[in-house]
Amino acid sequence: GEDVEQSLFLSVREGDSSVINCTYTDSSSTYLYWYKQEPGAGLQLLTYIFSNMDMKQDQRLTVLLNKKDKHLSLRIADTQTGDSAIYFCALGPGRRALTFGSGTRLQVQP
Amino acid sequence: NAGVTQTPKFRVLKTGQSMTLLCAQDMNHEYMYWYRQDPGMGLRLIHYSVGEGTTAKGEVPDGYNVSRLKKQNFLLGLESAAPSQTSVYFCASSWTGTFQETQYFGPGTRLLVL
């Protein structure tokens, strides 16, 4: 089955850029998503990218997709303390549901 | 418009007890899902439903049953709870099951089985 891997933890200072990485094994994934989970809350869709795109920018968020290396990244510019959360990459389609990575906890230090 | 809601928010069970988790959505979505989230792991699909009256197994269905008697509700049942079912359970819904559709998540139910 699909294997999606993320690093567990990332710490940055407020105002810096954050880059969260995700690698996957199934090249047939058509849509790749980034979700944000704040403490005690459900998942919130941040952005997604089609597999035929290399980059997508949405305000402070930039998603980069390297299909050759099966690598997806999320860059958050000017990271704020409110960005502290767990970030999940997810791939679809897959059995009518998404395949999630294990999540990267982003800690933003003031 | 409340989106996706889950009841209860938190529950403690003893091994062998049963309980039902309720998920409700007011977006008229056809598809609904139940996931579990365990520490250090991503979400894993338990069961899903493609419409009222239909259910199907996901990745980790053992020990759970589901029902979709009404379009807006998706129930997850644990007939005989086990400590291995200690987890955070998330419900989600979407218009269709295709990859273009965003899944909307509820806030989660934290379950502890002693």
C-alpha cells in the first residue's frame, strides 16, 4: 500500500520560513494535500496541489511537488506563533479515502 | 451551518463495554468517513459510507461497526471495547468520494479504554 513519511518535529523562530517535507511511494496519487491540526481540534485543509503541477502558491503558503523524487513540501513564509500545529500531508485517491502521513509538529518560538 | 459535529468529545470505557459515537453533518454530503488517529501515526480509515443506507470497510475495520440510516448521520459502534481501541476518532464528510473533493473533518472524539 501507500507509504507516506514525514519528519516528526520542526522548530522555527517567529518570522522565519518553515519548510515541512513529505515523501511518498505511490506515484499514481493525483491530488496531494496539506492539512493542519491545532491542539484539540480536527483537521483543517490548508491547500492542495494537482499531480501535474510543480508549485502552487497561496498567500504565505507555497507547495512544491517533485514527482521524480516523490517529494512534497509545504513552505510557510513569515511563520507566526499561530502556525504552531501538526501538519499532515495526505494523498488521494486511494480506496475512496486519503492516505495520511504521520504528521509534523511545528513549534514556533517567539 | 455547523459543519461536521461529533458526540461525545471524550469518553472513558472499561474493557468489554460498548458505545456508539455519533457524527452529524449539515452540508448534505453523500460520503462520510470514520478515521482513528494514534500517537505518531496518520489517520487510518475505519469505515466509510457512500450514501444513506450503505457502508463499507476501510483499512482497519475490525472491532467496529457502522450505520448510515440517515444521510446526515454516521454512527460508529464498538460492541466490546478493547484497550487497543484507545484513540482519537475523527469523522469526515465530502460531496463525493472522488479525489477532487475536500473532506471536512469533525473536532474528534477522544476515547480511553481501560
